Amino acid sequence: MFNESDYIKLNKSFYSRDTVTVAKELLGKYIFKKSGKGHLVAKIVETEAYLGDEDPACHAFRKITKRNEPMFEDGGITYVYFIYGNYYCFNVVTEKQGIGSAVLIRGVEPVSGIQSMRKNRGVIHKDCDLTNGPSKFCLAFNIDKKDNREYLTKERIFISKPKKKKSIIISVAKRIGIKEGADLPYRYFMKDNPYVTKHKLNKEILTEIKL
């Protein structure tokens, strides 16, 4: 049974570090979003790192725009953007002010508030399809532009770690759905988790890490 007291909220210093490190260490953490009198909760099982000026796939590559401004703030806030005219993607801003880096939350495993997630998503034939992708996660958690620039150290949206740490195996692979920077090994996911995005590149594992 889920008990919120079994988790500790991550502080600002967690997000202010190297983006690749944060992307890996977000795996196995739990994202909470306030919903009614409680929270929607899910375990983070898949992430992608985007690294500012050195990464051509990053929204912050080369210049600041109105859209990507949150990426240039201090780590520990959200960056939510709209894609394909229909969907949102949720990112965690990392490092120090002016860097322009973030981690995309690509897949999560539902833990609490699952009925609300199902209602938000509509007709789903398999539970593993509920949140196994960045836009699916946003739909299930009712995340949109109102959730942009939220402080992850506050109460509305936050990420916590379990008090009892469990070892996980992380698979490292190429990122999905981009053209530039597609060969960079910046996608990380929990090995054999059914809530990871289904993709042919899941079979092309570059390395595995025990965390």
C-alpha cells in the first residue's frame, strides 16, 4: 500500500548538478502532482538528458527564446512545452542559471491515483500503455502549460526518493524522436520495466549501469 510518509522530497541541490547525472539518478524516484485532496504518484522509469550549447537536439542550443527561457534558470523548476499541436512534454531543469539544460521525463510507472490517470487518458487497453511515453505521462497527470516554471521544491509538483533505497539496473541508449544529436547516448531507462517507451532502439543497449 502506498504511503507518502515513506518518501523524502528532493531538494534544490539535487537538480543543480550535471544533467547526465541527474537524468540517471531520477530513475527510481517518484513524481507527485497535487490532484484534489491527494496526489497522483508515479515512479520515474525513463529519462532523456538535453545539454544546452553542446547538444543540437536541446531546445536551448545556441540561443534563449521565449519558449525555452525556463531552461536557463537555476535547476529545480519545470519546463513544459507543447508539441505537434496536441501534446505536452514535461522536463526537469538542471544545473546553474544560464546553462540551458534539462531532463525529459519520458516514462513513468503509476503508483497512486491510477483511476484518475485512466480517466485523464481515456480508453486504454493495457495499463502499461497508460504512461509509457512523455505525452502519455502528461495526459495521465493532466500536465499542460499551467505547469510550466513550477518549483519542484514546493507542494504542487515535486519529486521524492524512497527512504529505503533499492538498487536498479539502468540501460543506456540513444534518444528517440529527434534528428540532430540522435547518436548521443543520453536516454536512460530501468531495465525490463514495461512502462518504458516501446521502441526498436530499446534492443540497442549501449551499456548498463547498476545504481
